[in-house]
Amino acid sequence: MDRVDRAGGRAAMRRRLLLSYLSLAAVVLVVLEVPLGILESRREHDQLASQAESKAGALAVAAQEYFEHPDRPDLADVIGRYQGGPGTEVTIVGIDGNVVIQQDPDAAHEPAVDARAVTAKALAGHPATEERRDEGEPVLSASVPVRTAGGVVGAVVVSVPASAAEHRIGVLVAGLVAVAITTLGLTTILGLVLARSVTEPLADLEDAASRLGEGELSVRAAEGGPVEVRTLAQQFNQMAGRLEELVSAQRRFVADASHQLRSPLTALRLRLENLQDEVGAEAAADLEAASNEVLRLSRIVDGLLTLSRAEGTRPERQRVDAAQVVEDRREAWSALADERAVQLRVDVDAAAGSRRAVRVVPGHLEQILDNLLANALDATPAGGGITLRLDGDRARVRVHVVDEGPGMTVEERGRAFDRFWQGSARRNGSSGLGLAIVQQLARANGGEIVLDEAPGGGLDASVELEPA
């Protein structure tokens, strides 16, 4: 599940990086291409309007003679000389707005004037241009006034087709769109490459950090990718190497100390036991107390070694039948319980029948129950009982060890997991490490231990674990 989450996180990071690249490319394209398209469109229209105005101005000079001397020039010849380009339409109107002459060389019939707005402005003495549509085709009309000594006497209107200009604008826009699509496509490809070059080394580093956190101290991250990630991986590897050295040194020390202490402690305990048969009653009591202290010291050494191993590793958890482990521990401890006149019972909740399997490191649940049973036997008086109970729900499985001893106060339960702490109910010989070991093992398996007051007195020590 963790690997799936990490893979999903890497994919999400790649998507965010790619989206940032595409967003930046899109902003640059908009900033560059939109103004370019607008400027080119205006340039095409201005050029077309300039051509139409130039023709209209030239025709206005020729039309001036006609209005001053109507019997001299032939306007049809004048229009024919100044017309340029296919589809160009020329119209000359008088001051009253009536058409004097109108010529469209591409039309089979004489067209009607449809440039009323520009014509009205020209008759008022102001040149004007207008874009309109004639039979669905774009047309640009330019109108200039015809002036004589007496003032404005008419207007010349030149209409030129704008389809060629619109076509060129359309080609330009299509080119800009093609450039934008190509740029975004290349950005996507390069963005994926760049995103992978960043996320893959980070993913390796994340995986290495996760494995290091699980106790795999020999893991090292691949030193690749960008300079910043490479530097981070190098620093991580230096940290992991130093941590491995420190933990290995601690483990060696604990192992060596335990090995060196066990043999002399065992020899000392045997010598004390042999001396008990050779001395008087008063000295025998002192020797027995000394032997108990040696036994307690041996337990402390074993407990410290167990704690050291539990803290330094995170082995892989597996599916374990909790009900079977509970039954096995009852059988293993039944002889000692009978010797102390303590009844050892097992109570498996029927509702937990389908949830009896838990995810733990093999052997850890047995160590947990052994420590809890040892404490419960120390606290339970002769004639009492200890109950091993298994219950739970969909989220957790709980294994209880319930004794019938004096129990613990709230303050004692708060300190119960401190190392070497001993409550009033513990017998001589206890190491004070049992509950600390249980807590460490439970947390190493994603669980937790809880101490509660048992109904009717005593202590209910329950370990919550993840169901398999």
C-alpha cells in the first residue's frame, strides 16, 4: 500500500510539473501571438483602406472637372482609367445623394449604392472608410468629397473586395495556431522528460528514506538527477552511513556486553546455589537474596538485548493467527501457572472468529504475550486467575492479558512503560523492562499497548494490532 501511495505521489508530482511547464508556455504564446495577430490584421486592413482612399482621391480630382464643366469630360472614361484590380466598384454621387455614375466591371447589371454611411460623411466634407458585406463577400469602401470653388458638390466612393486580405489574415491566424500547437506539443514532450529527470531521483530518494526508516540501514540513494537533487542524495547517503555506523556500534556493544556478562553471571549464580547447602540458615537467606539479585541482573541483560534488537530493526510483517498464538502461550505457561496455583484461562470472542489473524513480525506477538504473562503471574496471588482474551472489530484486533492482582493506580499506569521502573505489585527479580519491551514491539508492528483497570480489580493489559 505504501508503494502504491508513493507511485501515486510521483505521478501527481509529474503532472504538476508538466502543468506548470504548459501554463508557462501558454502564457508566453498568448503574450507573443495575440498582439502579433492583431497587428497583422490591422496592417492588412490599413493597407487595403489606403489603396481604396488613394483611388478615391484620384477619381475625386477627375470628377471635379465634370462638376465644374459637365459638358467636357466623359466620367466613364475617367473611371475606366483609374479603376484597379478585379471587383473594384466606383460610384460618384451628387450633393443631393443621387448617383451620377456607378460602375462595377464584374457585374452583369448595374449595382445599387450600399455605402450610405461613408457617402454621407463625404458629402459633409469628411473622407471616410467603412467595412461591409456585399452579397456575403467582405468589401471595404472609401469615400472622399469632390470639391469645387463653391464647396462640396459630390462624393466619390470606391469599394474594393476584402476577401484576399481576410484570406491572408486567416492564413496568418492558422499559422499562429499551428505554431502554438506545435510549441505546446514540444513543451509536453520536453516537460515529461524534465519532470521524469526530477521526479525519478526524488522517488529513489523517497524510497531510500522509507527503507531507512524501516530499519534497512545499508540502503543508499542513487546520486542522479539535477544538481540540487544530487546534492540532497549525497547528504542523505552521508547521514545514512553515519547512522549505520552508530547503530552498528551500539548493537555490537550491547551484544558483546550481554555475551561477556552472561557467562560470569551464570557462574556466579551456580556458586551461590552451591554455597546455600554449606552454610547456616541465616547465611542461606543472604545467599538466596544474592542469588535473586544475580537472576534479576541476568534478566536485565536479556531485556536490554531484546530492546536493542527491537529498536534497531523493522522486519516485514506477515499474517499470523492470533488465536493460535494465544492458545500456544497458554500451554507454554500453564506449568508455571499451576506451580503458583494460578488459573490460566483463554477467552476468544465469537465475534472475532473471522478477525483472528493479525499483521505482525513472526515471533513478536509471542514475545509480547510472554512479557505480559510474566508480569501477570508476578502480580496475581495464589488462587487467582489470568485470562487471555481476544476480541476486536474491523479496524483493530485486541489481545488482552487480564490478571486478578492489586492492579495499578493511574499514576503507576502512566509510568509503567519507563525502563527499570517497578511498581509495588512486582516481585523481587523483575528487571523492570517487560512493559518497555512490549511497548517497543507493539509499536514496531503498527500497534499500541493500553493499560486499564480490570473489572473487579486487577490490570487489563491489551495490545491493539492491525488485522490481516
